Amino acid sequence: MAQKQTIDAMWDDSPIDVSTEVNFIWSIANKLRGTYQSDKYKDVIIPMVIIRRFECALEPTKDKVVAQFKANPNYPAKAMYRISGFQFYNTSEFTLAELINDADHLAANFKAYLQSFSPNVQEIIVSAEKGLDFYKQIDKMDKNDRLLSVVKAFSDLDLNPRTIDNVKMGYIFEDLIRRFSENAEAGDHYTGRDIIKLMVNILLAEGCDDIFDDGKVITVLDQACGTGGMLSTSYNFIKRYNPTADVRLFGQEINPESYAICLAEMLIKGQNAENIWYQDTMKKDCFPETKMRFVIENPPFGTPWGGKDAAEGVEKAVNDEYAKGHDGRWGAGLPGSGDMQMLFLQSAIDKMDDNFGRAAIIENGSPLFSGGTASGESQIRRWMLENDLIEAIIALPTDLFYNTGIATYIWVLSKNKRAERKGKIQLIDASSFFHKLRKALGDKKNEISPEDRSTVTKLYAEFAENEYCKIYDNEEFIYREYTVMQPLQRSYAITEERIEAMLSKGALSSLYDQAKVNELENAEELTGKEQKKLESFQNNQALYDEIITTLKAVTSEQVYNSPTEFMPVLTKALASATSDKKLLDKIANGLSIMDKNAEIQRDRKGRIIYDKETKDTELVKWEESIEDYMAREVLPHIPDRFFLSLRKILERKNLSSRPVLKSHSRGISTNIRHQRQVKSWKQSLWNWNFRFQSVWQSCLSKVVLI
């Protein structure tokens, strides 16, 4: 069971000034002007930074590696790793500085130099499928006389790990990627280190006593790892507190450029390159046999997993996994096909260690509020609550990301809740804990300072209610949803007012629709279906006009309280125009209004017909009796005369005097007028939408719910 422990959130590996290095690299980018558009500078700059970083790292052992390769070109790769000191090597005698000495053969020699890297680096640099496809850029620069100046400039850049450690290198990558990603899609945003540090701090704040054991193996997974910022920051934090820990980083990424950068950084860190995969998480779990101590990620927002806009093969992969039930990753259900965030949530839970797993995941508001009671989203939330997996949800400040200003939340998930957290959810409003940047970086106008991070971590770890923190039992989010409908009671009449109401409601729009006719006639080109529809409207216009003219000619103040009384009158009035029963029914319905003095309508078997226009939804607390709720919230609003008239009917025909109720149970609509017929209320859904919005609003407005 988790123990309470708060990490020193004030520790920071910043400020780190990388302006000199970044500005120098950015000046090199200017050499590409004319040959490349500014948004394409990254196609050259990012690979060259990686190449130079590798070259600097390998410099102390380069001669030994080259000598060994000359002695035995088939020397095993893993044995060569031991000589190079890294999980990569280069057997070429060339360096970037030496390449520029033969300008006439620079392109060919540069390619030969890259081919001399170990296969894992070649995959990063030259692979067209899942790497940076850099051969193409070499040819382009060579053709446009840019290659020599770029190679020469990078040969002067010091990226030696002895002077530029992994932390500082991470900040260099971060600044470069930020500049290159300012115009990226909002759902594909880069996560700043200030946000990541808060997430890591929250993860380590409790339930982590075991990670301080000597030689402890600690696994960290990011299923949308991007350039590896979350993995690197987690690594740095954990190693700070336990230098002896064996921190093993795992990641999956679908963007080849981001994957290449991440893999490069992991290789420099001495991580196992086989734990970083170029793979869509929706299609495959690349580590099926490994459970993770920590999961930390910022999955894409609003990215479809199904439909025409989904990536090729994703929908099939998701449905195939879903078919496995709880043996797969999506056992709780599938969200709407337009957003895969809740699939990432489920996958994260699946990957968490069954006894100690903890996760921190960035989400937008969609996983909190989207979907009705019977939706896949609601089913997933219900499952998470039933299994007591949600520890806390933290509302972050807006304008934290470089290319989007939307509201975001940290979901804290745990399979190791301490005793006082069991069965509870902590909501933290951290939206006011930020500092303004002196200069906006794209959409990023705010940052979470170490002081802010300390405050939020303290709010989380203390687990006490205050103006920024609310704590609720899981049951507080449990609601049953009922559909309430009243018996069908409608009066009928042919009046000018009702004719106009019928037309405004579009009761006859399937017969003839003037607005639609105008639209079709003015269209530049019609499909076969549209042409057929236009012709149908044109053919029906005369009938439509005759019906309206006839009805206006026979207007009367006479009101009929049942369709059996009215239909003969309507049929006779329109006898010269139509005898189509379906059309007459539409006209009759259009001329009717709800009237509690009218007769209760029944089907052929004598069963009450319920008025769909009176349909309403009631959300009832889990612990509250539906009978008590109806007596308090619904029945008082039914007109007295209606209730009394039903009571008389009840006395005569033994009918229920209440509106019909329907409760949604796992997507199935079940008539529960007789509550005793329902075997288990546990099958009812939890309406997170309604409850969470109410609770969250109270949290934000600092109003205690009673």
C-alpha cells in the first residue's frame, strides 16, 4: 500500500542557458535560405545536430573502433559497443571536419561516413520509412551549393557530452523543436519541461518508497514519447534521488522525426535502443510482457481512431483489440471514433504494474465531459471508477503549450492508493498557479515555476480540502439516467394558426420543400440522387398547394380530443386531394398540439402510447430512490388536472398514474416503471458528465457542495 512521501519539488535542473548553442545552430539555418522554406529548415538542422552529437560522443574512442574494424570488418556489433562506450559506433576515418577537405566529393564522402555508423544510427539518420531520410537532403544541399557551408558550420559546434551533458542537450533539442513546431497541429503539441516536471513530481510524491532501494529496477513508459522529453525528465528526477537506480525507459512514437531524436537521446543516455519503437500505439503494444512502474504521457488531442480521417489500419487494429474484451487493452469500451485519448488512458492502465503502477497523463476536457450516459466514454469512466483507478485530476493553467492555449488536465492514475485515498477522487484547481513569461513563445504565455510546482505538489500530497482542492467519494459521480415521457394526449383542429404551425415544423417537407427546391435549382451540378429528389418535389408541388388551399378553406374552431374523432373529418375534407393514409397521418399530427384535456391514446393492443415530444431526461443519484425523486422533482410539475384525471382512469382501468420511466443500462433501454423488475441497479451507468461538471464548477468557484 502506498505511503505518503513528498518529493522536494523545488529541486530543479534549471536555469540552463542554451542560448549560445541554439543561436549558433539557428544561424546555420540561415544558410539554407532560398533553397528551403523556413518551415523546412528542420529537415536539415535536426539530423545535423544528431550527427554532430554522435560524432562528439564517439571522439574519445574513435581510433580504437576504426582500428578494430580494419582488423575485423565482421566484428560483432555488441562487442563494438564496448569499445565505443555507447550502444552505437562509427567505423569511418572521416569526421565532419575532414569531410570539408575534399569539397568535390563531399556528398559521396558524407554518405559513406553515414553508412559507417552502426545500423541503429543509420535507421535514425537515413531511413526513409522511420528515420530522417537525410540522403535526400544531402543531394538537395549539394545541388544548390549549400552542403559545404552547412557541414563546415556544424564541424565547429561543440556538442561533446563532457561539456554538454544530457540535460543541457535536452534543452537544446527542446528549444529547436519548439521553434520548428510552433505551427504544428494543436493535438500534436510539444510538452514543455515545466509541465513534465510537475507530472513527474506528482508521480513521485507518494507510493514510491521502493524506488529508493539500492539498484532498484524502475521502468518508465511513454506511449506517445515524441522527442523523449518526458522519459528524459523522469530519468533525471529518479536518478537525482537514487543514483543507484536502474532506470529503464520505454517509448513508442509514430512521427519519424520525433522518433529519431528520441532514439538518439536514448542511445546517448546508454538506454536500450530496443525499448524505443517506431510504432503506432493504437496498432500495437510493443512491450506486451513488461508492466511499468510509471507511465507518463501526453497523447494527441482530437485525433481520430476510426472513420475516414483515421490513419490507415488503425480502426481495424482497435476493433480487433476490442474484440478481445478485458484480455485486450480496450476492455472497458470504445470512445467516439473522433478522439483516441480515452484509448490511451485504457492502454496506460493496462501497462501499469498491477501492484505499484502509477500514471500521469495530460488530457484536454474531452475525456471528462464527452459522451452521454450510454456512450463508450461513459462506460470507460465508469470502469475506471469501479476499479478505483483515478487518484486525482488536476486542472492546469491555460496557455502552457507552444502551439495551443486550450485548457488541459493531469489525470493521476494509481494501482497503489494509500488507505485514505481508496474510494475517493481528488480534484485540484491549479489553474491560477503559473507565472507569465516575459515574452510569449508561440502560444505559450505562461509557465509553471518551481514555486508553482511546489504548491501544486503540496496540495496533492496533503490530500486535504481547501479552496483549491475538493475530495469526493467515487459514489458522488454515480448517477442513473431516466427518460421520462407522458402519455400521448393531443387535440386536433383545422385553424389558421395550426396550419402555419404545421408548415413551420416541416410536417409536409418530405412532400414538398420550397427552400430545398430553390437550393437544388441553383446548384451548379446535381448528383443523380439530388436530381431525382428535385423532380419529386416538382411533381408534388400541385398536390401540396391543393392540400394547403383546401385546409385553409375549411378552417374551424372545432377541437377534437382524439384522432378517431378527427381523422374522418380530415379525410373527408381532403378527399379530392389525397387518400394516402400516411400523408393524412402526417397532416393530422401537424395540426395537433399537446392537450392534457384530450384522450390518452393507445395502440391496437390497448397499451398507452407515449408522447415523444414530452421526452425529458432525469439524472438520479445512485443512492436515492427513484420513487422519492419522482415525487419531489417530477410529479409536482404535472398539472393537477392531468394527475387527477389519471387517478380516475387508474381507478377504472388499473393503469399507472405516473409518466413512463426508462433507465439506460449499459446502452440498453429498459422499461422500469416497476422497479422491482430490475435485477441489479449496478447495471445502471454512472453519469460522469453531469456530476463532474457540477463538482468541478463548485471546485473552481470555491463553493462547498452540501
